[in-house]
Amino acid sequence: MFLASMTENNFSLKKIEISVSEAEKRTGRNAMNMQETYTAYLIETRSVEHNDGQSVLTDSLWRRYSEFELLRNYLLVYYPHIVVPPLPEKRAEFVWHKLSADNMDPDFVERRRIGLENFLLRVASHPILCRDKIFYLFLTQEGNWKETVNETGFQLKADSRLKALNATFRVKNPDKRFIELKHYSDELQSVISHLLRVRARVADRLYGVYKVHGNYGRVFSEWSAIEKEMGDGLQSAGHHMDVYASSIDDILEDEEHYADQLKEYLFYAEALRAVCRKHELMQYDLEMAAQDLASKKQQCEELATGTVRTFSLKGMTTKLFGQETPEQREARIKMLEEQIKEGEQQLKSKNLEGREFVRNAWADIERFKEQKNHDLKEALISYAVMQISMCKKGIQVWTNAKECFSKM
Amino acid sequence: MEGECRASQARSWGLPAGGAGGDSPGGDAPLPGSISSSSLLQAEVLDLDEDEDDLEVFSKDASLMDMNSFSPLMPTSPLSMINQVKFEDEPDLKDLFITVDEPESHVTTIETFITYRIITKTSRGEFDSSEFEVRRRYQDFLWLKEKLEEAHPTLIIPPLPEKFIVKGMVERFNDDFIETRRKALHKFLNRIADHPTLTFNEDFKIFLTAQALEFSSHKKQGPGLLSRMGQSVRAVALSMRGVKSRPEEFMEMNNFIEIFSQKINLIDKISQRIYKEEREYLDEMKEYGPIHILWSASEEDLADTLKSVASCIDKCCKATEKRMSGFSEALLPVVHEYVLYSEMLMAVMKRRDQIQAELDSKVEALTSKKADTDLLTEEIGKLEDKVECANNALKADWERWKQNMQNDIKSAFTNMAEENILYYEQCLATWESFLTSQTDLHLEEASEDKL
């Protein structure tokens, strides 16, 4: 499985192993001084000695889900060109009837523990993200970490949602590849959600089929009491029906892990979109700056030549209140020329920034694509393995039952 | 068994007990019934029961029918008895083949109904021809069943499919309903044909062979509606009495029937529920596969894998459909038939109890010296024979029924297990071949990378 390949990685020239090994229910007081119950997760970091491959526990601390969220939000702001790994879902979604939608449910907590560990492993194995100081502190500094993150002021640096939305609508010339990527991520999200929804329904129905067979067990047993020759056969066949009915629990639990693997990529789609949005924002910014520069140049030209080709407030007021003096005009031209110089420099650097962003982002996207193809293929193969195991169990149970029936 | 009946019959006609029974295969060992009937013969005869005319069905002549159903008027002959015994010993020598098919809708101004074509092929001498084709409707089957029950009150008559199905029926004549009914009617007639006694019933023969006019005129004969109604009122009263004096073995039988009925009903419900759940599972699976195809449209590297998964799911759907149809053909009708059988068995027990109760009430009348002692004694004698015949008929048929039930249940469930094994084997093969194809690709890609 894909997790196996990420247990070891290079980190600040040290080889380490990370695990989220335990989950614990805690009670505490929240920001409004009201009592709340939450789950805390134990993160253990081990450094691996080269020589003997033995690992030594170097750090161990407890974190709750909200702290993971904080870490991720920080990474999103500081690495906008990276497809940042997603967190496991906050609330249980795509549940089928037996699964609980309760966040405190032990099965949900267990699956979340695995998801959080997966998140940390993904970050730790990312060539760029693994070097981040805040991430390092997340693993090593229990107290004060929250304050440290907030001191970076990353919340202020975050792009406003409104700005991003505006840019998305108004950008004229985004890189075509990002348009395609956005389109792809929308499709991926839609198709995986659909898949997960139907899978949950299939699981529900399969559960029903298996469990109803359990009733045979009970009735066969009662019936066997009045039968002389058929009795033994009925009784033992009934036992196998019970075995069949209870086998579905493990089968479906395994399938939940498959569903979680798909869910990770469902959430990855959002991470892809975030990178696209950043590009659109930068591109829009660039376009706006270029537009501004062009209009300033034009103004300058008009002032210099005296022709008014475009409407301007200055031109209007000049008409109404009289011409300005040559000195005033000179001053204005000079100011504009300075602004133009500044603007050209800014445009140059913005252009450079934009191109660098596109280059870096696209490199990470290629890396992501490879990872995605590999992981999803493995997931689909693991699904087949699960089906095979289910079929083998079925064959065994029904063969046993058939033997009992034929002995009746 | 028949031998014993005949012997006691001979007794009631005044012949010596051991005489006529010598050449019968039943042996000379006295049955418990015969001991009690002889002790009853000593009792005094009392007044005639005035309702006796209603009991023409239970007359001495009718008890003749228990053993030999050629016609109510023909006297029993040893030869015909031997023929019958022979038939029982060689059940595979089938000489009557019946099929029920071709349901057809008939519309008249008053009603719409369905008729079924019944084809009979036989080598039996008593049939005028070797092949017959008639058309019958459900009502006609009901008539036949009632006639058989009249003629053989303590034999286990095969059950008819229900008149209506209460739940979930939109219209009476949808295709599934008609097909299920046709199969059940086919079973019904064949079970009668296989029954050692019922197969020779005259009404059965007429049902299979008579053309429309002859058949409808024959149906009109027989006890009228009023007498039948009168019968059933009396019957209820009698059956209440009969339960108290039920012999041990019939108590056991009754106990079995009660529990069996409970269990088979539960199994029927469970089986129907399984079918329903499987149907819903299939519906969801049918939606599940195509989503993978949809997904493959936006992928490059993953497209082939996704399409393969979709095709595997599709194959599993087909396997599920096959499993479901096997289930609905092999298991569901059998279980349901036995649900109806259990109702039939309870009716048979009641009728046996009734016959017993008749005797008991006459005996009571005798002991309280209310009526003509001689007449009562004669009647009691006849009734004792009747009770003995009825009990023996039921006992023998019961053993036969149990044997059949065991075989039917065993084969139905074995079948179900086989269908499930086949289903899982098919799905296993599908997913295993997917796995091989994927790992082969892996190896291919890996070797490509190395180049």
C-alpha cells in the first residue's frame, strides 16, 4: 500500500519516522470558557540511525484536530504554489446506515488517526514542505506552538476570498494549463463524490443481504428440534448461516479504508484549485498593473503632445476651468514619468514572479500527478484484493453449508 | 394398511374378522383401532342421529373411496387393491404426464379471466386416449381441490397457489404473477398424479380430459351449496370435540405441524426478504460500475484501470442476476408451497378430528341411552371403520408427505448453496483476472522504466 513507501524520509539531514500512535478523549475549556470534549492525538517522532536501522524516540506530543488545521492553513499561505496535502474530513460524510456520523465514535476516531498520520507523512515526504520550520516545531514544540504560528502573521498575508473570486472572473489571459487543471479538479471532485455516495449505498445493501441470512440460522436451529433425520443437517447449516452473516462486518470495515483513500483525493481536488486560484490572482494582478502602466504612459504622451485622445478627469477640468500653466504640466509629466519607471520595474518583477510561480507550481503539479496515478491505481488494486477475499470467504461458507444441506 | 381397513369393513358387514383379511398384504396383527372398535361394538345402540343425511360424504361408500377411487359405486376388489400396492412400490413407473402452460386471457362482458392449457399424456388403460388437451381456469382447479378434499378428507391434498396476493399487487394479471401461478398449478397437478391414491380419483381424470361442455355439466353435480354450508357449521362444532380425544400419535403430529408451520412461514418471509435485498443491491451496483467509466474520461494513465474495474463490476452484476433467478426458481416456490402445505395439514387434522368427534358423539348418545340402541350400534360400527380408515390413511400419507418434504427442502437449499458458490466463483475469477492484468502491466512499465 502507498503508505509503506513513506515511512522514511530525509528531514534536515536526519532520517525520521513519524506516527500518530494514539487518540485520547479529553475535556477542557474552549475560547468562551465553556466545557468541551475533544480528541487529542499523540504524535511520535523517531530518528533512524543509519548503522543499525534502529529508531530512537526523539519527540512525543499531543495535538488536536484544530492544530492540524492551523498548520495546514499556514502552509497554504506560505506555499501557494504547492499542492498542499489535505486533512482527513472534519465530520463524517458519505456514511451508510451502520456507520456512525458521530465524531466521538471510536471507529471514526481510529480512521481519523490514520488520516492524520497520513497527512504528516505526506508533508514530511514533500521535498519542499518538509523543510518548513513551523512544521518542524509542530512535531517538536508542544507548548507555545500556536503562538509561534500566529506570530508569523500568516493570516494577514492570506489572500482574501473576495479578491480571489474577483480575479477568477476578471482575469483575461491565464495560463491555459491552469484552466485545464481547474476543469480537471472540478471533474475529479464531482466523480469521486458520486462514487463515494453510491459506494456507501452499495455497502448498505450488501450489509442487508448478509445480515438477513443470519435469520436462517435462528429458524433452522428452532426447526431442527422437531426433525429427526433432518435435524443435524439443519442445525449445522444454520451455524454456517450465522458465520456468513457476521463476516460482512470485517469486509465492510476494510472497504472503509478504501473509501478513505478515495476521499483523500477528493480533498486534494480542492488543493489543486487553490493553486489555480493563486495563479489567477497573480495573473490578474499583473494584468491590472500592465493596464495601469499603459494608461499612465498614454496620459504622459497626451500631456506631452497636447492631444487628448482619451477622456480624463484632468482634461475635463482643464477644459472647464482653464488650462494649466506649463510649469504645472511639466510637474505632472515628471511625476508620471517617475510613476511609469516604478511601474515598469514593478511589472518586470511581477512578471518574473508570475513566471516563477507558474514554473514551480507546474513542477509540483507534475509531481502530484505521478503520486495520484500511483496511489489511485494501488487503491483500485486493493479494492480488487478485497473483493477476492470476500469471494473466497463466501465460497468457503456456502460450501460448508451445502455439505450440511446435502446430509439432511 | 388397506388390508386392515378391509378387514374391519368386512366385520361391519357381518363377515368373520379373520376371513377376508387373509390374502391382504397388511398382515394379521391387530391395530390399536381395531381393538377399540370391537369394544365399541359391545355397547348398546341408541337413537338415530337425525342429521345423518348430511353426512353422505362420510358414508360407508365414501370410505371405500379412501382406498380405491375408481367410482363410488364399484365394490372393492382384491385385484384393484393389489394394483394399487404395486404402484406404491414402484414410484418411478410414471404413466401420467401433465403439463400446464400457455396462459391466455379471456374477456367477457362480466369478467376477465385467465385459462391455462393442460396437456396430459398417459398409457393408462382407463383413459380413452393417450393424449388430452384441455383449458382450465383457476376456479376449475379450486373445484378439483374441493372434490379431492371431500373424497379423501384425511389425505394430504397438494396445495393450490393463493387466490390473491394481498401485498404489493397492482393488477391481478401482471406477467410475474401469472407465471408464478402457472408453475404452482403445474406442480399441483403433478403432485396429484404422483400420489398413490389421488392419481386414480375420477374427478381428477375428468378434470384432465373432459372438454368444456362435458366438464361444466359434471361440475354441476355433487352436493349442493346449501348442504355444504350445513356441513361446515356442523364440522366446526365437531372439530372442537375431536381435539380432546385425539390419540397420542396424532397429538405428536399436530405438535409437529404447528411448529413446522411457524418455522416454514418464517423461512418464507426471510427468503422473500433476501430476494428483496439482493434486488436492491443489484440496482445500486448497476449505478456503481458506470461511474468508473465516467471517471476514466478525465484521466489518462488511470483510464484503463478504471475501465477494467467497471467491466468487473458489470460482470459481477450479471452473476448476481443469475444468482437471483436461481433463487427465485428453486427456493422461493418450494418454501412457499410448504407454507400452503402447512395450512393444508392443519385442515386435514381438523377433518380427522371431526370424523373422530362424530364417532364420539354417537358413542355418547349410546351410553346415555337416548335413541334406538340397535341403530346406534350399527352406526357406531360404521363410524369406527370410518375413523380407522381415516387415521390409517392419514398416517400413511403423513409418512409419505414427510419424506417428500425432506427431499424437497433438502434439494431446494442445496440448490441455493450451489447458486451462491457459483456466484462467488464467478466474481472471484473476474477480480483475479483483473489483478493479473494489472500486475502484468506493472511489470511491463517497470521494465520500460529500466530501459
